[in-house]
Amino acid sequence: MIQGSAQVFQSPSGNALDEQQVLERLRQTEGQLLQSEKLAAVGLLAAGIAHEINNPVGFVSSNLGSLQNYIERLFAILDAYARMQEALPAEHPSRVEVENLARETELEYLRQDIPDLLRESIEGLARVKGIINDLKDFSRIDDGQREQADLHRCLESTLNVIRNEIKYKAEVVRVFGELPLVSCVPAQINQVFMNLLVNAAQAIDSVGTITLRTGAEGNLVWIEICDTGKGIPPEFQARVFEPFFTTKPVGKGTGLGLSISRDIVQRHGGSLVMRSAVGEGTTFRLSLPVGEASERSD
């Protein structure tokens, strides 16, 4: 059907769409596809890097464990030598030589510092392994298959992956309730959490707070991500979920993060809503149906 010079199409709901609206819909869809493909590519790269890092981390961790055991044995031998040395006269040449060498090498300091260094190294390596595991969980290939997921675990893994975006901007406060496991696609929910958390950090100009609250009501679970940032002016609040709408400077945002997040949540049968006040901050509340009966997790 031709109306003037504009061609009119039918939407799936039967409403008429003019050519400009169709082009806008195509532009939105193209942008979302490009964003999804980019995230998928990043996920593949991250998974590959995590796998490559995991191998050397594994044998370094094993070596440190062995080294800790060997040092404990050496210290036991040193203790035995110290007892033998004390049995010698104070002027005995061997005793004098050993005591001088112990002072020169700061033996007592080494006995204290070496175990501390080993313990800190092992703890640091454990943190690296934890980050790698979170990265692998976060970047799993999205096959669209639902599974029972612990949303607290999803939040924590996402926080670890984007830690550098937040650590200089905000303190993260957790006010977690008791949540059941939720039937969802974890990779997609992680993407939503990432978009909301990065937005929260970017909304804070200097230093602030990001508060995470969770709870359950009937067959729904909810997660709130609250920031103490600058807030969103009232005239923009109705548009925050529009594709390509952004208040960020040119080159700082695509305007697709919140649009894609809401689409993901809606495909899960949930909702994503926002409240904001200029100068006070913004809160996004994500609600999801539990789905299949599941165990509860703290």
C-alpha cells in the first residue's frame, strides 16, 4: 500500500508502520545484534585467556605448596642445629662462626619473613584462581539453555570481572536476603548485572556507594542496584530504556546497555524498572520469576 511517497508496512501486531519507523526498527535490531556479537566475541576471548592462565597458575600453586613444606623441614633442621650449638662452650670456634653467620644473614628475621611471604603468595594465587573461575563463569558461551542459578553467585562473579571499573569509584555494600535458585540463562543475567553495575559506577563522579539489595516475594526474586551518583533528570527518565539513548559524552556509550538489559529480563518473564532523583542517585530493580521449584541459597 502506498501513502504519499512513503511505503507502509504491517507490524506483527497488525499496526501500520511507515518506512521511517521500519528503518528505525532495523537500526535498533542491527545495533543489538552487533552488541551481542561483540559480547560473544569478548566472552570467547576471555574464556580462552582464562584457560591459558589457569595452567601456569596451577603448577605455581603446586610448587608453592611444596616449597612451604620443604621450608618447614629446613627450619626443623635449623632448630636441631641450634640445640647442638647451645651445648658447645661460648668460646668454641664453631659456635662463634655460626653465631656470626646467623647475625650477618639476619636468620631470625628470615625465619619470620619467609613463612609470611609464602602465605601471602599462596593467598594471592588463590585470589587469581578465584578471578579466573569467575571469568570463566561470566564468559560461558550463551547457548540459551536455562539452568538453576544462584543470583548471588552471578553478582559476585560479575563484580570480580569488572572490579577495576568500581574499586576507585565506589564502596560496594551488600544487603542480601535469602534467595532461591532461579531458572535462567546465567550468561544473559550476568550481562544485565554488568550493564547495571558499570552504569552505577559511571554515574558517580568521585567517590560514592553502590548498594546491592536482594530479596524474594512469593514466586519472584528481586535485585536492586543503587548508586549515590548524580541521578537522572526527570526529562530523561522516560527514555533511559530506549535503544541508542544515552546521556554520556560521544564515544563513551552506545545507548544499548539498558535496552538490551530490559529485553533480556523481559524474555525471562521479569521486569526492570528505575527510580532516580537528581543529586541523590539511581536505583534499578530487577525482578525475575523463580521458575522451577528449587533449593534456597544464602
